[in-house]
Amino acid sequence: MKILVTVKRVVDYNVKIRVKPDGSGVELANVKMSMNPFDEISVEEALRLKEAGKASEVIVVSIGPAKAEETLRTALAMGADRAILVETEDAVEPLSVAKIVKGVVEAEQPGLVIVGKQAIDDDSNQTGQMLAALLGWAQGTFASKVEIIDASNANVTREVDGGLQTIEVKLPAIITTDLRLNEPRYASLPNIMKAKKKPLDKRSPADFGIDTAPRLKVLKTEEPEGRKAGIKVKTVAELIEKLKTEAGVL
């Protein structure tokens, strides 16, 4: 069984985000970029399934600019077998991503697709669900544990308000990963050097008949207001009074 994993190049999670002075977006010039953390978890899970004998090949795919090649090579250094870059300079929205990945799925015929539940740059949390709908496949979202039962079935456990929920999905399926699924491995230096020499399969959105032009327009981007200092009150009556008169929430 093949496993297909999607990865995205985003601003590193340790970087403090800065908004452009004109409010047109986030400053990306000279900013450290890395693989989306949820996608790292997805790659790790696919590799663990392969090491457990549940998969024969792990393929990673990224949709974005030419620099996304670095992200794919990180996945190759972790242990992925092949990488596909669908190159575009457009700010690709979740629906376009899902449509392109659908084309890759139809070409590669994987038995399982693992997607990070969301990207930390846009926080859309849409691609996995849209992909499942486009393919007509089963889906297990926000997975905290994945167990492949056989070639036709898998169990997906996720955290819900009441505890843990486990569902059985029919393969092929889409699984989106949550934070507590695993701890991604670090790529060794020899593997990083080997990954630099591996060929990438480069394609374009046009190969799948997809127009990636944005359908949404960002009107303005601004930083959140600074948090005001809290105060202490002596009585419940004083708290209620301040909530009424100052906070205006009662």
C-alpha cells in the first residue's frame, strides 16, 4: 500500500510574525521557513506505518513556490521515498489544494492519504475534508492514534470533549493528524546529504487542469491589540459591577 502525505512550507513556528507596514499581509522576506508542524507529524506517522510493514512506499507532495523544494527534501531526509512538487507562485487556497491533490491521488493510487489537520499560516482546517469529499473517500479527522487493521480497514482515535473516540474507516481513506499523534524524528546528517541528490517529480497545476488564482481577497492584515492588564476585586459584587459598567459583558 502506498501512503501519500501532503506537506506545506510555512513560516517557522518559532518566528515572531510581523505584519507588513501597509497591512497587505505578513512579512516573509528574510524569514525562516520550515515544514508545517502538523505535516511533520503526518510524515512521521506514514514512516512509522511503513516501518511496521503496513505500507510499501511513502510519497510526499507539496503545492507552492520553487522554494518548497527545501520542505520536500526535509521529508525525504526523514525517510520518504519520493517527492512531488506542484509548482505555483499563487497563494493557493484550500479548495485548489484539494483539487490538485485529488489529481495526484488519481495518478498515484495510494491506499491512504495523511494530511496535517491545518497549516499554521492560514489555520483553515479545510483541505483534508474537502479532499475526502472530492474523492468520495472515508475520512478520520484530528487523529491522535492510527491503527491499520488490514488492507481494507483502519481505526482512527481522536480526542473529543468526553474523552477518546475511535472510529473504523474503510480504506482508501483520508486521515488528518493532530498534535498528540506522535513526535516527529530528526533527520540525520547523512540522510540530509542523500536527500539533496534525490530527484523531484515537478509538475504544475495546469497538468491537473486546475486554476490556482485566488478566489478570496485579503482586505487588511493587522496585529491583535495588546492585552490590557488585569485587576483584582475584593468582592463578587464589585466584580459584577465592573463587568456591567466597564467590560459591558453583563
